[in-house]
Amino acid sequence: MPPILTNTPIDVVFLVFSLFFPRISIIGFFLFDSLPTTTLNNLISVLLTVFFPRIFVIIMIAQHMGTQNPWFWIHIVVAIIVYLSGSKYGKKRFGKNRDY
């Protein structure tokens, strides 16, 4: 998918910081008025920031850089790892109750 919004590139600091702290990076860059724009409604953007910040970052990357960009795929892989490790399966597999 080609990028939709190509007027401003996404800052590399935002891309790296949002890998580890997506909600904090979205709020921080919003406060400094350097958050990348999206075609989403403001209400949807706020709800995604609160409940699914990684998905919101992935949407921003897809709209600005396209889906063929390595940053898009890095964020997808990290999101899958985070969401799987937070589930019952991940806690059972990687949890503290595991016998070695």
C-alpha cells in the first residue's frame, strides 16, 4: 500500500521510542505538537491512544510511510510479541510459575 500522507516524514525518535513506550510517545509528541497527522477522526485517535496505542502507531506508519517500510513490519512484530506475551498463553508459557 502506498503512503497516504507524504507531506511530513515520521521522526526516527518517535519510531524508536514508540516501540517501547507507545502511549507515552503519542502523548509526548502530541504535547509538543509534533505528532504525525492521520486521516482518522479525533475521537477514534483518542480511543486508540487509550486502548490500543500500538495499533494507532502502526496506522500512522502505514499512512505516512506505507506498508513496505521496515518500520511498519518491526512495529507489527513487536505488537504481536507484546499482545501474545500478555495473554493467558504467554503468561503460562513465560510466567514465573514455570518449573525449570
